[in-house]
Amino acid sequence: RPCKLLRNVELKFEDHVTEIDIVAITNGGIFLVEVKNSIRDIIITENGNYKRINRNGEIVLDKNIGVQMNEKEHIMRSVLKSAGIENVNIQSLVVFTNSKINVDNRYPYIKECFLSDLPHIIENYENTVQYRIKTLNRVAEIIIGARSNDSWPIKMDIPAFKEAYAKLLDKLQTAEENKSLRWDIK
């Protein structure tokens, strides 16, 4: 099936910015793909909470992936709507790179799969509406045009960071020299 892939898209609409790992634009719709690499089993609860099982067997809340994916979809829809494209079929997928874990997805609004299944899911996706190549190209242009040119803001005092880093290097070097002196004396 015709497909345009965009990777690591920082999408901006008004004051909202989101990062999408992969956007697959096909003649059946747009797939927003969130890639997760976990060595532990995962539970996605009925309300979208993303939980992992730690090495002690405890269930630990990571984030609400339902809210995260809804935000990505909302921003994508807003970007497309502002360019005159409405009612496009958008599917959210959470893709796990490690197929040796168990994933229990109880949240009905996003689908999950393992990386090896992703091409098959996209290729075999059935939709009654089939978009033309011209539309796919236009959607890709709109998304590329809406990419955020701003870097994610880092709030820190760079001169103070440089000074602290220099002091740390000095202390490490001094400690290393003192360590070698102790060996020489013995």
C-alpha cells in the first residue's frame, strides 16, 4: 500500500507541542506510532495508565499513555484541520520493540503490537475510505510544515553549568592525582 513515513516529528499547533515517534501516512489513514522499549511486562489500564512490572514484581505507574496519545491525535487533527483537511482517519498504535514481554492492554482507544507486527497492521488495515496519492502527499507536506522549529526548552544557567562542570573535572583530576600519590608513597 502507498505509505509515507515521517520519523521523530515534533508537531506544533498554537501553544501545544508534541513529539511523535513515527507518522505513517497511508491511503487508509494516518497511523501515530509511539515506540516503547521495555524489558518488563506492561499493563495499560482501562483509563489509559501505562504501568510496568518492576524486577520486584511490583506494578509501577509510568504515565497515562491514553492522555498522551489523545494529545498527539488532537494536535494532528488540529494541524490538518487548519490546512483544510478534516475527518481524516487517525489510528494510534503503541509498538513494543521487545516481543518477549507480556502486554495487557485494557484501554480500548489505542492498539498495541510488537514491532514485527507493525508493517502487517498498517498494510492490512481496512478502511472504507481510500485516500489518493495526491492527498497523502498533501498531508505529509502539511505535517512537515507544522513541525516545531524550536528546540525543547532547557531551563538552565549555561555559564553556571560550565563553571560547575569545570570544578567537577578539577576535583576528579585532583582526586586521581592524590590517589596515585598514595600508591607512590606505599
